[in-house]
Amino acid sequence: MANLAIHGAAGRMGKRLIALGSQDPDLQLTAAVESAHCSQLGSDAGVVAGVDAIGVDLTDQWPEGIETVIDFSVPEACMRALQHCESAGIPLVVATTGLNESQVADIHAAAKTIPICWAPNMSLAVNLTMKMAEQAAAALKDVPQGADVEIMERHHRYKEDSPSGTALKFGEIIANAMGLHKHVHGREGICGARGRDEIGYHAIRTGDDPGQHTIVFGMLGETIELRVAASNRDCYAQGALVAAKFLIGKSPGIYNMFDVLGLN
């Protein structure tokens, strides 16, 4: 049983990680870490998460003995967790999205000394769909008269980054497989015929939607759509817990959910 810390424990995803992680027979939830400004510091993390008390309080300190960490926070806080894990030699799951180029570079630098699982989406279903999108893109790369790729994503009204990190990852995978180079975010006005060397992205923000992604491969006379949707946030939490267990004992480096699922 490995000692687990959740960073961002009072957030929407942190609470689900607390609720599910505290019940995982392979993990011992040891720490629930939050910002020093969190108003719930000192409260039992289980109670904050809406389950029974688990005997672990929300804290802004990192205790000793942690063997694996899941970060589901915001970019600035993620970097603080990264610094701690790097200095302490602790494997880290980075599930925070919206990271800038400098922060991404910091993750790659830290991965020289610790194992890091970094993925824009922890859902097992999303990552399986990414693999299918990769295979479809490779097969359609040289289709006569071309295949147009559009990516539509829908999330809750509180999401701060747009398009989603997951949509961008779908686009990166497809672009690499098809040799596309242009990424277009939305369209407005008389913008002319659709370019042949582009991927289009469209973001919808509404209600409490936990996440939907549709990838369209449009050809002349036929269309392929790959759609994956979450009905609640537990799929992201469960995937992150699987990733945290996967990292234990791994060599330093960057891993992704394809590695976790054995798809690479």
C-alpha cells in the first residue's frame, strides 16, 4: 500500500480524489494539501469531500513519507507541487491544465530526476479515444481529396482555459499523424473556403458539463465522428489514481496515459 498525497485537495477534482482515493485498497491517503489561503485548512479532508471523516486534515504542509502525488490544481500551484516533488524525489501525476510554455519546460526539466505522468486528461475512455483518433488520422492521411479535421469540446462554465487541454492534445496527435501544421480556433465572418492544412477547434462553455469531445474527420461523401463524454468527474479521478500507482518504482522521465494503459 503506497502513501498518496493529493495536491489541490479542496477543489472540485481534489474532493473526488479524496473520496475515491481513501477507498482504494492499494493506496493510503496520507496528505491532503492545499494553498495556505484555503479557508478549510485543518478540516478533515473526508468531510470536506462529502464523505465520512478519514483522519487526514487539509494542510498547506508536505508531510514526510509520501510515495506518490497527484496534482489537480491550477498552474501556479502545480509548479509549487512540482518543486516539492523534485526536491523530495517523489513521483508526480500532473493533471492540471492551462500550463504555459515555461511551466511545461519546468515539467520536462523535473522529469530528469523524478517520474512524472503528465496528461491533459486522465480519463481512460478519453485516452483510448485518442489512440483511435491517432489510428484514424494515420489511415486518412493520404485519402483522395483529403480529410478535414474539426474538434469540438464542451465543458462547464467555470473552466478557465479554452480550448481544453484535451482538445489540444487530440489536435497534436492528429496533426502529427496527418502532417497538418495550422490550428484554427473558431471562425467568424467571411473567412473564405476552409484551408486544407488545418485543424479547427470549437469550445463551448455551459452549465456543469464535466467534459465532452467530438473529433470529426470530414471527407467528400462520408464522415467519421469519434465522441467521448463524461457523465461525472469520477472518470478523471479514477484515471489519476491508476496513474499514481503506475508511477511507483518507475525511472525518471515523462510518462503519459498511453503508457499507463499499455498502448505505447
